[in-house]
Amino acid sequence: MAPSPNSKLHFQVEWQGSILGFSEVTGLAVQASASEYRAGGPNGVSKINKWLRFLIPGFGKPKHITLKRGIFLGSPAAFHKWRQAVDQSARHKADIRISMRNENQELVKVWRLKRARPVKIVAPDLKADGNEVAIESIELTCEGVKIE
């Protein structure tokens, strides 16, 4: 019998040695651009082939990862302090480890965000007649995503 795929509800986010609680992580993608280069003689025609086309690897696109969590009494303000520190100096970038686990809490896959920094922190919408859970989102950008 083939193994069943893992559910996506068991995960943890590690930042500066601490495990942080988040309800959602989106944007874990690795993407690069490519440019097309055409070579040839007069009028773009080559003697070997009608068209010589090459794809040249380009720069990687910036990655934006969004972390969402509920706000509760005593929620740590560590990300807000980190964001303020990054605004003052670029040296406050940090590596973040996001790991997916199975039902037995065994490690399935790890995404490492290299030299990440917060670029956006969104507070929840506040409504006097609402009863939804207050969700804060933190958008990060990083210089690379390594999948293990």
C-alpha cells in the first residue's frame, strides 16, 4: 500500500532559537527568472539551425512569506522590535526555519529562509460589532529559500 501524503496542519516556525506559534504560513516558493537569448547571422538566421535560442538564468525573484497568528494577552512583541531594528540597520537579518511534521511529530520537510527580515506587519481590522478572532500577519522577505 502506498503511503498517504502528510497533512499540512502540523508545522512550527523557529526564529532566533525560539519556537513561535502561527496559524498559517503562505508563500513558501522557490522561483527564478530566465531570459531568452536568440543568436544567428543576418536576419537572425543561423547556418546550423533556423533559430538558435538559449534560456539564460536570471536573478531570483524576491520571496515574500506571510505568517499569520492570533493575538492574545501577552503576545510577544519580538517581531515588532525586530522590524524596528531592521529599519535602523540592515545587519539585523535572521534565518528562519519552518518545519512540517507528521501526526507523530516526526520531521517531514524543512524550509530555511536565509537572511530574512520583516517588510510588513498588518494589525487586525477592529470592529465593534465583529466577533472574529484577531489575526496579525507578518510578511517577510528573504535572500533565499533552502528546502531540506
